[in-house]
Amino acid sequence: MKNKLWLVLLISVIQIFTLCGNHVSAQKLKPAEVPSDVVQTLDEQYSYVKVTGWMKEGSMYIASIKDGSTNGKVYLTADGEWVRTLFTVPVNELPSSITDYVKANYPEFLITVSCLEEQEDVATHYYLEVKPDGVGMKSSVLTFSSTGNNQLLSRKDPEGFQDPTVKQPDKIEQAKAAAAEKQAAKEEAAKREAAEKAAAEKAAKEAAKNSPKTNTPATKPSNPTASKPANSQQKESKPKKEKPEPVVKDEHGNIAIKASTVPDVVSKALVKKVLHPAELNWFLVDSVYIARCMNQDKKTAVYITPQGVWQKTLTILPVESVSGLMAKHLNDFYPGWKFKNAVKEQRADKDDKMMVEFYEKANYKAKLVTTVFFDKAGKLIRTIDPDYELGTNDKKESADDDALNKYYEKMNMSLDNDDASSVPDNVKAAFKLKYPKVNNVEWKEDGYMNYQAIFYTTRGKEFCVFNSYGEIVETWVMGKNDNLSATIQDYLKKEYKAYKLKEFYNVKRLADKLNAYKVIVVNKKTQEEEELWFNLSGKPIEY
């Protein structure tokens, strides 16, 4: 029992030192020594955590944070750019599917590092390092999805890695097998040489027997290969004509490009989104690389910029993907509808959508399709009526109607209905200066001549409000519902029993340096929303 406790303690100590990223050479800092840009970024990214210390390693600033009972490290550049965050996860709290994978594929290995890793434009995932017990052993690095079945995202084994699940052959047995193989080859060569010699002697005897007797000396039998035409060997060695590679086109007539022409940064971006793409073809359309493939038996299209920035993913889904709220809308307004296909759009700005194509009862024979767009919560965005023909009624041709993005022009899944065109250039420039890495932003103009920029970061949804001079008026950062203060939660249970929490924001009004929480609750029966405001102590206020 003592040995087991000692082993658990040893693994915990190893994890702590490894997570710190070899900070032995790092320089400890006082809060006053940390640049204001770095502090501001940390405050914006993780306003709800407690900062327990600062370190500097090279040009990187590392903040030690504590979120409840969880410890973590936040890595930021000297310019205040967030790089990544690591949150420690005890081995005994890892999902069983992950530990089962390690046990099956790395028997008797130790999990020396286990944490949750957050990076920009990458979904939060588990990061593990496993290695054999012993000094100087190299680690294998594994990443797993933090949602669903905790799918393996990547596996990188060190050079010279020997798979512990495969029995390694004994060196003596290997040598014996090699010697036996060599001896067998030698014997086979000797048999072949003896057979050729016997055949040559027999041919010589036959030739001497059948030839007329003369005083001239017998001549050697001619080489049978010499009687062949001179050009016969040339004919045999003539290379076969190679068949031209088949031309692959998408439904719009775009021709697939060779995988070798796709930049490495684009290929790597695809691997982050689709681990094992099947039937992969690349297309280059309007300077955007589109990877069309099969992912988990579903047709998928991944859009990536030449710089390797993921834009969106379109996936064909079955009828089971139509959620209850979507199905209720279809049943209420289109009784007797028949499902055709569904396409899910996952976007970098997290403004995900679902498109459902179906046949209304009256239009089924004519094969006229109605298209409905829903947001990720299942609420209706817009409807496209069937004012066009899908084409022929021939079964062979209509079988391909569900091909991915068959009707891109009709679908128009990337809806642009914001007020970006009315935003002054100086406001847009101020936003770009504040958030240089944010590309997908929605603009709204309020009734006070202010401009709201709505966008998504790793923290979720955010707002940044500018006045017409390009000055920041206030910022909103969405918080995790589980992190809402107990004081506010108790207030809601007492005063808003018929409501449930939808979301809340940490709001900073810069002019008067006011910090507050905006809490949005929804009536469970009527689904009506109500906004509530609280100060940082959790007391209701007027805003």
C-alpha cells in the first residue's frame, strides 16, 4: 500500500514539474514588473481566475493562475498576445476512454503530463505525455478531443519508438532465421546451376547425334538467344504507355488540384479538423483551399485560407441530426414534409448554422425543394421557397441530389446581414489595432451613435463598443455559466424561480471605470428573455 501511495505521489510531482515547462531557468517577476499590455490581455482572457504569480522565460511571460481548485499556466508575448493556456488535470480525473486508450496502446507506461490545452483557432483538447518508467526515456505526445467520445486527435511517438503492443523478435532467433534464409538461397542457386548444366549437356549430345559425320571438328551449339531478332529485345523493353490521371471535378465544374501543390500550412490546418480524411480531393476556389473528403462516413468540405486559417466546415448529415426544435418548426408549418438532406456549417466565428432541405407534401412529385436555415440553438433564421426545378426526375440523376454543396448559390450559408458597410473606417482601424487576430466580426449600430463589434474568441462571445471617434466605450466578455457567483445564483433561485440562466457577461464601462455583470434569464414557459444587472459583489443594480 505504501509503495502505491509513493508511486502516485511521484507521478504528481513529475506532472507539476513538466507542466511548468522546465521553468528552472525562468525569472520570477513582481506584478509591477509585468507590462501593462500583458496584464490587460490576461484580464480580458481570464477575468474570472486568480493570478498567483508571474514568470518570464526568454521573451515569454507566464502567469500562474488558479480557477477554483484547478491550477494553470497562461503564456503571453511581451506585446500582450495570448499564446496558449494549460490547465492541470489529475490522472484519476481523465475520461475513462482516454485512460483505456493509454492502457491498451502503452501498457506499463506512465502518464507524466495530463492537462487541458487552450489555443487560438483550436478547440480545447486534452494534452498527454506518456513514457516508460526509467531515467532518460522519451515521451510520446497524445491529444484527445475534450467532447463526445474523446476521440484521439494526434499521436506523436519519439524517434526509434518500439510499439509495446507488438512482441519484439528475439535477436538470437532473428540471426538464426537470417542464416537459414541465406543457406536456403544458396542451395536453390546450386540446384538451378546444376539443372542448367544438365540441360546444356543433353542438348549437345542431341546435336552431335543428329548431325552428319564429317572430318570437321564439332562446333559448339549456338546460343539460342543469338537467333532472336536484334529488335526483339527492344520491343520487350519498350515502356508501356501510362494512363492519364482521371480528372476530378466538383459539382460546379472546378477541377481538383494536386495535393503536392497545397501549402504545408494548409495541409496541417486540415489535420487539426479532420484526423483521417478519406477520398480527399483539394480545390482552389477564389484563393481559398477547399478540402472535400469523407469524415466518419460523412461528406465534408473544409475551407482554409492560404495562410492556414480555418474558415468553416460543411458536413452532410442524416435526418437524425434535425433537432427537436427544428423538427417542431417543420411539423408545425410543413405537415407531411419529407427529408432530403441537412448540411451543418461550423464557422471560425462560432456563428454555426444548420441547413435543412426537404420536400413539402404538395411538391414531392415535382421534386421541388424547400430550404430552411436554423442557428445552432435551433431557431429559425430564414426560409428559401421552392421557386426552381431541381432538374430531371430520372432516378439515376436524382440520386446525386444530396452531394455536398450541390446548390451553393441557393444555400448562401455565410449570411452577411450586419451593418459593416456603415461603420466608419477609423472605428474599423481601432478594432483591428485592438484585436489584430480577429477576422470574423459582426457590426451593429446602437441608438447612441456607437458601434458594437460582435466576435468570438477562445473565451466565447465578446462585444467591444466604440464611439464614432474610434474610442472604446465598453467591453463585454461572456462567462461560463458555472462560474457565475453564488450570490447571484442564490438571488435568481429566490426571485426568478420561473426562469433559467441563459448566459452572462462581464461588462466594463471605461468612461466611469464601472465593472458589472449582465445576466440574461429565460422564462421556462414563455421563452421570453429578461436582462438583469449586478455589481461585482452580486447585488442588483440599475444600468
